[in-house]
Amino acid sequence: KLNNLIVIVDYNKWQATGKTKNILNLDDLKKKFQTFGFNSRDVNGHNFNQIIKNLKNTSLKKPLVIIAHTIKGKGVTFMEDDNNWHYRSPNEKEYQESIKQLDN
């Protein structure tokens, strides 16, 4: 009776200090949640329209998990898919460059 539960997983394929597939391979995450009784949906986690559409379409009798496939650092070329940015802050030059890229 958890039909009012919605879970969003930010699935960027990184875990602590490495790629998820090399540390604890989750295989098919959508299928894992279905095994636990969830309705599961994969979306592009950078596409707000896809996320909103799936949040609105909740006429289900089971809990829902939305697996949002994302890229860590998306939108800043020197940060994209680089786990080092999880642990460090940009210097002033990097900050200015990242703002410039995100504004475009």
C-alpha cells in the first residue's frame, strides 16, 4: 500500500571513488526495483520535461521509482564525468569558466 511513494534515483554511475560497475555492479537497476514491487521508469535526468511527465503520470497501484540517468558535472566540459569534482572545489579561473559554459 505504498502507491503514493515516488523515489527518484540520480544514477550518474559513480560511487565514492570509482565507477559503480567496478565497485558494486548494480546491473539492471530498473529490474532490481521491479523485483521489489516498484513500477520503474528510466529517464534522461537532464531532461526536466521527462521527469515532470513521469511525476504527473502516477495513476499506479505500486510505488514508483524514476531512474534519472545523469552525467556528473553535466554542462561544464572539464568537470563532466570526472569524479574528482565530487571532492574538490574550483579555483577562481575554473569557477569563471564553469559559469561561462553554464550560461551558454
